Amino acid sequence: MNRPIRSIALLGVLAAALPAACTAQQSPTVAAAASQAVTPPTAAPIVTGLPDFTRLVERVGPAVVNISAEIAPAQRNPRSQMPPGFEEFFRQFGMPMPGMPDGPGGGGTSLGSGFIISDDGYVLTNHHVISGADKVTVTTSDRREFSAEVVGSDEQYDVALLKIDADNLRWLRAGQSSGLQPGQWVVAIGSPFGLDHSVTAGIVSAVGRSNPYAGQQYVPFIQTDVAINRGNSGGPLLNTSGEVVGINSQIFSNSGGYMGVSFAIPIDLAMNAVEQIKETGEVRRGMLGVNIQPVSPDMARAMGLSDSRGAIVSNVQPGSAAEKAGIRRMDVIRAFNGTRINDASDLPPIVGAVAPGSKATVQVLRDGKEVSLDLVVGAESAQGGTAARGAQGGSGGAATAPAGTNALGITARDLDTATRQRLGIEAREGVLLEQVDPRVTRESGLRPGDVVLQVGRDSVASAADFNRALAGVKDGETVMLLVSRGGTTQFVAVTAPAG
């Protein structure tokens, strides 16, 4: 697809490099082709003027509401429950940061935004705006206050559905977030810092963004440059037709204030959650029962892949949909139900959106070959399907003497029964690393105390197995090791150091 573009560009360069006398003798056909290689200097602007949002705001503004959630001191979530790095980079701004009280004894009032989605009083906002609240009050644009019932909410999607006792309300129509494209104009309405019905505008910066710091693996966020601040949380993100395309949820910030990167929950996903909450009172998501990680260039090289697209499976949970379908460790998931998986973060939102019990097809790369597997999607567990087990570090509990080092410069020991039980590692696999070549540690992060479960696709249950599996590795060759550390299991691409 790119070949014609490269050809035209090359033709333009050659034409520019020729002397004037030579170009004067070109044929009309060649001269015409050369003239098309440059952008005409008098071309009309692609974008003209700026949008006027006054009519849009006048029409949709009355459906945007303020939300006040009174939170008792005992309901505050401790700061220790926040994911690592969350405080420094992502601050959810609908309520004070956990552990930062804004009232006596850590209690107080959380202020946020929301919007009416039906004329009979259903209101949509963020879960974190009303989480732990004893009393929720909705204030409409005409200053009427209503005590709101929390119909249901979902922490993973960060969506909450409220109900107020009112009729004939102005409400917002849901658009289609699936059709959003970078560069489109979007508008946010909310109450930053308690400033009612503040309007900000910008463009869609990206779609399908993952947010590792928020712990919301099932949400393909809409990233925008719309100015969002504390109090905007739960308010609508609108397209130029006045339709809701997202719920403003988070910001990327080092200071806690707006820095040009904002995130919204796609309305398609939010409305799916609304329907489930109305019907069952909860949100159920599909689950494969695998642990996955991105495919690095080193991994792709070690596995002989032509590119690093997809999600590599580092663990398959016993009894899960994945195990029943025949998915194995080191499989690279490249598509789910026909949807391409470019990165590991693409997979959870796609699977999560599928109803448990539905039939699906997964395409994987295994030993360089494409394999298609049919399965019945499972249901998300209480732990979200990520219950991996692994080593806690340290070298205690090894029973036998270390085996000799190998091409990777690693010395490994067998694991005794007590250590296996402590680390939750089955008897049929696992060796403890005692010494690691500093060059290997520097390049791959592998270190003493790690437990290696597999070399490539081969399980290793002893130091002898480990060294046997590495016997054919040469200097400069890259090999895949499945490593357990600190409760997680993941593949690491390790290159044998030269000399």
C-alpha cells in the first residue's frame, strides 16, 4: 500500500536533482508526474474556521447535573489500596484522593458531575464519584435538588446509575463512541471546582487507550485534550451533534490539575453497563482465564515471529475457558472473534464486552503456525481473572547443590517441597536462580531469587532440566524463559552474553 507513495516521492527527489537543462528536455508525461509529487502551494485549506458551540450548549446544557455525595469517615478508601504509581500520575478527580480528608475525621462531600439519560430520572455518572456515599444529591440546571437512589455501579467500568424522582426531564441522547476518530471536535460540560455548567472543548487525541495506573483493564479509554479538572468527573463528553460519546473520568497529571491529557469512558461501554445494571443489578464481563503480556521485539525474535503484534499468554488458569479450548502458555493471541489484537491491552476490553457463555473464536500463533480455537467465554471472577502465583524473591529453601552455569551465565538450584508450597509452585516445574550474569540482569532484568518455570515451551522441574534445555543456546542467541516473581508470572526474553 505504501509502495506507490515511496515511488512518487523518489521521482520528486530525482526530478529536483536534475539540472535545469536536463529537466527541460523531459517528456510531457514525466514532467506531469513530477509536478504531482509536490503539494500545490495554492491549495485550499483543509480546515476552515472554528466551530461555534453556543447552540449545542443551549440545547444539551439543561440535561447536565451536579452531584454531591456525602461520605462518612469510615467509608474512605485507604491510600494503601491505590495501584502503584497511581497517585503520581493519574488522579481521579471526582472525590478527594484516598487518605486526604476534606472534612472532620476523613469524611466530607464529594462533588462531581453527571447527566440525565431518560425523561423519568435516570442519571449516569462515575462510580468513584458516589463510591461509599451515605447520601447522594442531584442538582439540576434549574437549581432543583433531588435525593438520588444508587441503582447500581461498577468499579471496573467506573460507571454508576442513579435514579431521581422526577418526570419530563431534559435528557441526553447516546451517540456511538465506536465511530470516534482522532481529530474530531468534542465538548465537555461539568462543574470543575464547583463552577456549575462550565464548558470546555477540544479534539479526540486517541481512542482505545489503556490506563495501567487506573486498574481498569476492561476500558478502552477515549483520550482528549479537552480541559478537565476536579469536579468534571462523571460529566458528558459530547460530539458536535450534541450526543454523548463518553463519560469524563480521569486526567493524566503530575500536579493534580489539567495538563492536556484527559480520559473518558466510551458511551457504548457505559450504556451496556447501564442495561445490565437495570436488568440484574450488576455488570458481568467475559473472561478467558489467561495472564497475558505484550510481545517485545526480543520476544518476537526469540520465537521467530515476523512482528511483535499480539498478546503472549504467560499463564492459563485451571478450569478456565482458555484451558478448555486448548490455549497454552507462549501462545500469541492475534485475534478474538475476528478483531485484530495489536497489543496485549487490546484484548481485555474486547473479551470483557462479550457476555459470559457466548461462543467465540481465538486465533493464536503457536510455534510459527496460525491456530484457530473455538471456546465458550467464561465469567469474570472476583479477582478479575488475574490470580497468578509466583516467587517472593530470596534464595532460602533450596535443597540441592547448584548445577553448573550455562550459556546464559545463570546458576540454578532445585526447589524443595517446603519452598514450593510457600511459593505456590507445582512439583512438576520450577528452578530457583542463585546467580545471574550481571550482563543478563542489566539487559533482561532477570535476577537471583526468580523462579524459572519454562525454557521456551519446555517445563523445567530441576536444575538439570534447566541446563539441558539451554545446552544448545549459543552466544548472542535469545531464548524465552517463563519467570515467576512476586506473585506474577511472565515471559522474559534473555540473550546469551558473548564470551
